[in-house]
Amino acid sequence: MNQEFPTFPKECKSMLCKHLTKEVFTSLKDKKTSSGFTLQDAINSGVENIDSGIGVYAGDEESYDTFAALFDPIIEEYHSFSVDDKHKSNLNPNDLKAPNPDPEGKYIVSTRIRVGRNIDNLPLGPAITKEQRNEVEKQVSSALKSMSGTLSGVYYPINGMSEEVSAKLIEDHFLFKAGDRYLEAAGLNRDWPEGRGIFHNDEKTFLVWINEEDQLRIISMQMGGDIKEVFTRLTSAISEIEKSVKFSYNSHIGYITSCPTNLGTAMRASVHIKLPKLAEDMDTFKAITDKHHLQIRGIHGEHSESEGGIYDISNKRRLGVTEVECVQDMYDGVVALIAKEKSL
Ligand code: ADP
Ligand code: CIR
């Protein structure tokens, strides 16, 4: 592994390039966590991909302590969350004020809320061994067998799934693809597709991704804008899974995830929404999303483009705010976006 201080071109805007000073590099370059994760492993994605927004990944919960001199300023900048702050959780759907903002279905195509979760006392995806990853698949798919009622479903490993079936699931926004170059450089594609898979119920309104960027991505989604129904289903599913799987959580940074942008709630609540008029004035569009702490993505996920004036709008803040607040951010922003689109 290269022990030299990486140099970044002038146009590089990643948080890695901003916060990895020579001093920080020197103080961390010989450190290692108990799963053997090094500074070079943590920064490889941002070193190889100079267009990264962030550029770092954790290999285990310990990485956030061992490499705190690098992770803390990144966490502080991304989440506006300081080392003395404490995370808080609230998964009670009764606290969410979110009547359907688009009952006629003119703007919101679909709603999706996901959380990332990892199992306590195991390395995260970037440092996990093949055997440990396979063990996660076994433990989680077995726990999911006891889901009941509308949450019951079947686990489908990606290994052995036909090309046709996986392409259709990806196109319909249900399944993940092999990681992109950011995840590849983070070590998250090792042994692909072994140990990876998707569980879903018949209606594909409740899904669990196994061993993607995080060991579990628990997802609730459906057509239209009934955000509260989607949140309620998600919270019941999480409680059910928690009966048999212990998730990695600490009182400072909340749920532990491999990418520091997901720490805290690990929640991304999004809508696919049609805003063709507003899309012609991206400054106004961005002023509204910034005000409500929202992120704009394309409709095929992160790093994809919009199609036909449809955007993926989601909460940006995840740490130091509760799950209810994450969804409330998204909801309030969506109400404002629809009002603006109507006025144009
Ligand atoms: P994640 O949300 O898991 O961090 P992505 O941004 O890659 O990761 O999105 C994963 C998949 O979920 C993509 O196929 C994306 O199009 C789909 N998706 C996200 N939000 C919605 C939504 N509101 N409705 C339908 N599909 C969605
Ligand atoms: C990056 O640094 O750009 C990628 N590793 C993805 C970071 C997480 N995504 C995000 O903030 N939108």
C-alpha cells in the first residue's frame, strides 16, 4: 500500500482533499484497527476518484475513533455535528406530520425510505472477510424468514439470479447493481456477487438489500405520495428484524455505517417527483432544496441523471436529527417544491 501523502489536483473538491492535511496524514498513516483497516484503505476511494464529494469509508466502528482526526472534521462539515454532540433517535410514526402532499398523484411518482444497518461487532463492508459476509447473509436471510403478514417474503441471492430478472429489478428501482467506481475502490465489490441478495414481499413494498454498501439496507417503498404509510411500514419492519439481529449503534454517532454521510439515522427518505417547470430554473429549485436540507439526485440513484423532469429528492441531514425529523425535512421541502411548480 502506498504510504506517500497523496496529492490532489487543484480542481479536487472532496472533503478528503480538504481535511487530509500532511499533519493529519502523518499522525494516522501507521494506525490500524483490530480488523486490520488502515488509513490507506479508508481514503482509497477518494484518492482514486478525485471527483468524490466525500472520498472516505470506514472499515469498522473503530475506524471512526482510530482515524478521528480525519473523520471528525468530515462528519462535522457534512452533518453540522460536533464531537461533543449526541445523536438521538425517534422512529415513532405518530410524531410525523405528513398528510399526502399530492393526493391527486400529479407530481409524486413514488416514495421510498431506507435505512442502513450493520451487525454489532463485525467489520463493515470495506473490511469484512468473505466468510463473515456469507455469515451475515445467512443470519439476516434466516431472520427475515420470520417476517409475517404483509411483510413476509422471499430472499433471492444475486448469485444465480438470471441476467434478465436482475436487469428488470434494477430498472424498476428495486435492486442494487454492482458497486460503482467509488464503491469498487472502497473494497465494497470484493467477491461480487457472492453473499449479496435481496429479500422482498410480494408487492415489493418492503425490501432488504443484503451486503451492499451496508450489510442491510431496509427499504419501504410504494407508488404515490403517502409518506406516512411508507414510514410506518418501515418502522414496523425494523422492530421485527431487531428482535433477532443486534445492530451496531453508539450514542455519539448513532447507527454505524460504512460511509460517514449515512451515520446517525442512516436514513434516506425520498420521492421521485415531476417538476418540469421548476427544472428550467435550477437556481430557484436549489434555493428551495437548500432551505429544507434536501439533496437532488437523478432517478437511477446516486450519480445518475434526471429523466423527463423527474427528480429524486431526499433529506441530506441524517446525524443529530431523528428519523422523524429526516422525513419531516423531506416532506416540508416537497410541499414547498409542489407549491412552486404549481405557481409557474
Ligand atoms: P440509496 O438510496 O440506497 O442510498 P440510490 O440513490 O442508489 O441508493 O438509490 C437506490 C435505488 O432506489 C435506485 O434504483 C433509485 O432509483 C431508487 N429510488 C430512490 N428513491 C426512490 C423513490 N422515491 N421511488 C422509487 N425508487 C427510488
Ligand atoms: C463520494 O464521496 O462522492 C462517494 N463516496 C459517495 C458519498 C456519499 N454520497 C453523498 O453524499 N451523496
